[in-house]
Amino acid sequence: MKRRTFLGILVGGLTAPLVAKAQPTGTVWRVGILAPGSAAPGTLPTKVVESFRNGMRELGFIEDRNIRLEIRWDEGRPERHVKFARELVGLSVDAIVAGTTPSTIAAKKATTTIPIVMAATGGDPVALGLVASMSQPSGNVTGLTLQTYELPGKRLEFLKEALPGISRATLFWDPNWPPYEIKAYDPAARALGLQLQHVQAKGPEDFDRAFDAAVRGQSQAVTMVQSAVYATYRAQIAEIALKRGMPTMSGETGYAEAGGLMNYGPNIPDSWRRAAGYVAKILKGVKPGDLPIEQPTNFELVINLKTAKALGLTIPQSLLARADQVIE
């Protein structure tokens, strides 16, 4: 039922196929990956890394033939990327793929020379000091940004449309995430006439407490900042939300599929696949600072009608008509 796909705009033509695929030269390139979550089969983290593998394969880079991937999983603890980034620098990898904002920041602090490709950075790379500009990054960082800092208003708008009588909501925020994205929710909530309470939820040990706080605050729904932790544990969050009878909105791909009510944002596995194009260019000799940052232009709204029914909600037809996917 998907009607739109995740598309990117990029000055310089990275969206087009590379003219020449990688040719066997005897060189085995080493690419480090700072990945969120764990290598557990079937999870979103493994899906996004597999998307990257597929992207590299399409461009002629075959694992254990002419490329070796050094993957470091954070196991839901983003602070581990500081250590892992240093490890990858110590291995003298040819490029580092950073899957989240915290991992990109950690990689940038670890090296100013090894090329870093953002696979799905949620924050503004210019505001974070990672690049000089979107069109001319200059330094050793390039790749894709998810533009999540521009989405708070839209996510709250969809919640309001799904729950016309809503007046109070709770925002779950991850302290590892850029503070300006968190702050962007407040003016968006005021514009919609919503009272918004903030509750910190750093990891799975916090989720029950966070939902309890939302219930005590008489919230009628929960929304979440973009966070690799929330993506990794999306099924657990969805399960707790259903037990609490709480409608939820996430930005993470697969959240509604995992049982949450709605998710709205860019397609993250596709972003990782597109990151392969950057890595291929860099391994062929292009400087990362010459490759413009790619941004999504379309976003996916997914609604789980089974969850809506379990919560006793009737989603307006006008909202269902705007969804890219409806899970029935």
C-alpha cells in the first residue's frame, strides 16, 4: 500500500548509478561501521546494515572479496561509540559509516582525516559542527541527514488529527540527542493548542517509568524524538504503550509494523543503502568534503489500524487517505 518512496536531492548526482563499478584490483578496502543496536537477526539494526551491504554489492564491492566490514554494535548504548570510533581509527580503516547522530559525533572527534559517511544522522550537521555547509561539507564528513529536526510539528499534527480531542501529550526524549530538536516540539505543541510534558527515556530500563509519568501527567498520547535507542526497542515500546492504552507516534521506520500506532519520517534502511554510494565514491578517490549532504524530500506516514482498534480509536478517513501504508 506504499504510494511514495524515500527520495533524495543531491547536487553532484549521487542518486544516479555510478558510471564505473568497482573493478577487482587486489585491494581489499576496510570500512568501519558504527551501528546502533545489536546483530540480532530480523531487527531493524541488522536490516539497515544489510541495506548498506546490498548497496555496496550493487556497486561492485563484495564483502570478503574486495571489501571488509568492521562492524561495531552499540547494543543500545550510544556512549560506546566513543570507544568504537577510536578502535576503527586504530585499524586505519578507509572510511567510517556512522549510523546515528551520536556515532557521527564520536567519529568526528576520533579523526579529522579518515572519511566519515553519515548513514542516517538525525540532527542538523551544520549546527552540530560536523560540516561547513550542506552543499560543500569541506572536511572529512559527508553523507545523509534525516532532517528530523524539521518534523516535530508534523508528528504532533498527525496525532492531533488522529485524536481530535487531544489537549495533553508527552514527549519522550533521549539525552544523547541534539537539544535543539527536543526544543522544537514546544512551539509546535503550542501552535496546536497542546500541553506537552517532557520525560527523559534513555534506554529500555526507563520505558515503564516514562509511560507511568505520561499517565500521571494525564497525557492522551506520547510522541518521541528520533533516536536509535527507540528504533532498536520499538517493539518493546509499542507493547508497553498498548498495555497502558496510550496512543503513540514515532519517527522510526517499522514502529507501526512492530505494533505502535503511527510512525512518520524518512525510510531509514533506504538511507543506509544510499550511503553506500558515498562510500563507493570515496573509495574511488573522491574527497568527502566535495560530496554535498543529501536530504530526504519525502517522508512516510504508517498507521496500524489493528493497534488503533485495540486502543478503541477510530482513525479519520482523511488521515488514512494521506498514509503511505495502512496496516490492517
